[in-house]
Amino acid sequence: MIIDKRRAMLNNQSLSRRQEKTRLAFMDAFLRLVIEHGLDHISVTDIANEADYGRWAFYQYFESKEDVAWETFVYWMTQLDTYVVQAVSHLQSPQREYESWRIIFRAFQQQKDFLTRLDSLIASKWHVKAKEFLFQQFFQHLRNGHFALMDGVRPEIAARLYVVALMELLEYWGRNPDLGDADKLVDEFFSFIFNQVPPKHDKK
């Protein structure tokens, strides 16, 4: 019953400011704990205690620690996506795509500790959900003209190829940090996608 009420509340996007503050408190607590201990070594009780709420309050918003991991990822990616689109909207392609990737790769570098501590989820169907979420996100951008790449390739195919390549590179970089910094990886990713020399960094 509690889970059904939680789903209805979140699906209807009827969270009050107080409820949204509570939800974010759980997500922040989860973020701190998973970076320090890893997903496999924390519990719902740990998250609730870190957020200074009870387990009952936790289950008003999330079904499990895996659920809060997913919601934290979606929240972070949605916030990042909104920022990226606004930050590069004044640019022309391919400078627009290049600068957007610089933002994304730098954000990944900042959140690498969180993302690389989700090992037990990365190897599961959560990984498939993340790929589909990112595909839908980028597919909409291609359809709306926010970004452009792979001339002659249908948007739904271009979006999938892009997301697979991006996720594979970011995951590989997470396991092999000696590959270089964000800007170096972006230059190589740009050359791979556009088959041309990367443009100069935007100074705006």
C-alpha cells in the first residue's frame, strides 16, 4: 500500500516543497554513503539515519537502495542535461556538440567516485535502464534540433550509436583514469564522431 501511494504521488508530480526537500535529503545522504562505502555495504537504515529521517519516511519516496540509486542518477542527468542545452544553445554545430561533451565529461569526472561505486548495479539491468534513459534524452534533442551528428543516419539510430559509444568510453575511463583528463578524451571522442579535428574551445 505504501509503495502504491508512493508511485501515485511521484507519478503525479504532486510533491510539495517540503516533500521534495525530504526526497533530496535521502538522495544526498545516499550519495555521501555510496561514495564512502560502496552500494553493497550500505542499507536503507544507513541512508535514513544519514538523512536524519526514519525508514518509514524513506519508503514514502523509494522502494529500495537500488531505487534511490536510480532516482539519484536520473535527477543528476536531468539537471546536467538542462544545463548543457542552455549553455551551448548559442553555438553552431559542431562547436555546439564539442562544448556539450566538454561539460558532460567534466561532470563525469567530478561524479566519478559516485558512478564507479555502483558496481553491482552497473553489471545488472540497471545499466540497460540507464542506456535507454540516455537514448530517449538524446533522441529528443536530435528530433528537436538541439544537436546534430552523423549526416544521413536516422535520429533513432544515431542516438543509439552515440549513447553506446559515450557510455562505453566513460566507463572505460572510469576504470582507467590514466587515459587522460576530460578535455583530452573529448578531443578523441569528437574526432571519432565527426571524423575531423576538434574545434577550439568556446570562450563564452
